[in-house]
Amino acid sequence: MKPRWYFLLSIVNVSLFFAACSSSDTDEAAQFFLRGNVQLQKREYKEAIRFYTEAIDKKADFADAYSNRGLAKFRDGEIEAALADYNKAIDTDADFGTAYVNRADTYLALGKAQNALTDLLHIQKTYQDSTFYQSRLGEAYAGLGNVPMAQAAFDKAIFLDARNVEALTNRAALAFAQKQYPSARADIDKALSINPNQPEALNNKALLLAQEKKYADAVPIVDKALGQKPNQPFYLNNKGFLLLMLNRDSEALPLLRESIRLNGQNAWAHRNLGIYWVRQKKATDALTALKQAEAIDPSVDNLYAWLGQAHQLAGNKTAACEAWSRGKLANDAEATALLTTNCR
């Protein structure tokens, strides 16, 4: 599970920013900047980008315009282009805290947790009492596998604001990864009581229900998350898994394929595709998918149970028993049971 959320930029006070400026180009830049802010608030991102670009054309060192244009690009799905704008904003103003926060968010979206952490620590003195900053810091530490520091940051975010839905959702994800399901459930339920439509919280609620094998109950919840983010690859994969568990394999396959197309580095999606092919008795396809999952993340739940079954399907009992043995070492109960039954 990897929940994502996005920091909401506080739009700068342009009139104060330009108090000491008087050139006509600067005045025009300010007007374009304000128009961009209006379009950004209206979620008209392409129009916002156009106005911010006009502002930059009038004032090449306009750090705020670069930062806001980066945010508009980020929200419009132009992640690399957003990063370039944040870099330019920081090059222009090395003390621009908001740009560091938003660049950190972009790094997290790109899976570059160490880069994000470096940016966040750079501004820690200024932002350390911000609940949003602490939640972002927790996500960076979680991305690096530093559970104690991630836990501390999420705890502080919630201490600063008990209604921070994003921090509650992220802390629940951390607890889920540690198999601390009661803690995860408490945080998710609280998050959804505050915002019943928060897509990451809905997705994680569906995963908790799946953990309890309540697959049919989970489907409409993940559907609600997909209603808000129809191309979110983790949600698509999770629904695909739920459908597999409900023996609706033909419905699951296109979701799993689309999830992998959108994000080929999700080991869980490759594992789920492997489950599909095992059920279809296509050993070669199953082994390809499951070995891909293993290459990305060998800690995925029940991976070796299914990998062993794929080898068994291919007629390779030795490889099957080796896979189940690796699963037993990883405390995989299903792999252990298969090993005991088939490899005496």
C-alpha cells in the first residue's frame, strides 16, 4: 500500500511581493501571476500554466511564478516538468521554503524519497511545527524504510492537528505494512469520519477489508476511490485482486494489465497477474509475472506460495519446493502448508 496526497500551496501575497517594484514589465508580470492563481484555484491547470508563463516572460527571476507553475504542472500530471520549475524557483531564491516543500512532493511522486528528505530537512527549522510538513516528512522516511522516524513524524502531524486526514491515512498505511491491523483500522475509520470521500483512505479501507477476507464488501469502497481517481494504478490493482478473490478472473485481468501499464514497478500487481495465470493454468505466463514481482520486491505477501504453484504447474517439483522453502523462511503460512503437503 502506498497512499499519496498533495500539499496545497499557500498562494503568495502578490501586492506585498511587489511593494518595492515599479517597472511596467514587473507590473504586468504581477497581473499575469494573479490570473494564474485564479485559474489554479479553479483547477484550470493549463490556463494557469499559460498565465504563469506570461508572468515569467515579463520577469525572468520570478521565483513565485516558477513555483506556482510547477504546482499547476504537477496537478496536471506533468511531473518532470514540475520538477524543472521547482528547480528554477529554488535556483532563483535559495530560501524559498514553499518551493522546497513542493519539490519534495514531486520527488516522492517519482519515488525519490532521499531527495525529498534532503529538501524537507533543509527547511525543517521553519516548518517543523506544520502538520502538513510533518506528514510529508513521515512519507519520506517511510519511503526509505525508516519506520521509527516515519512513525514519529506522523504522530507529530496528528498531534499538531488531530483532523489531518492525510496524516491519519499515512499512519494507517505504515501500521498496515507492519501488520498492525487494529491501529491501521482505527486511523482509517477516523480519517473517513472526517472526510468520507478521501480516496486514499477509501482505498486503504478496502485493503483492510480484504485482509479480513471481506472481498465483496471491499469492492464498492475501492470503486468509490476509483470514481475520484480512475487511473490510479494502485487502486486498479487492488480492485483486480479483490475480483480475483471473488473468482471474477475475466474482470480482473484488464484492471491488472492497466495497473502495470501505468506503473510497471508495483510488485503486487505482477504477483496478482501471476495468480491469474496460475488459475488459467498458463505456467509460462505465471512464472514470468511472478518472477517479475520477485525481482521488484521479494517481500510481497504469499509470493512464494504462488511461485511454487507456478513451478508445480510447469512440472518442476524441485523448483516448486525451493520456492515454498523460501516462503517458509519468510513466514508465509500458505507456502509452508504447500511445502509440508507436497515436498516430504
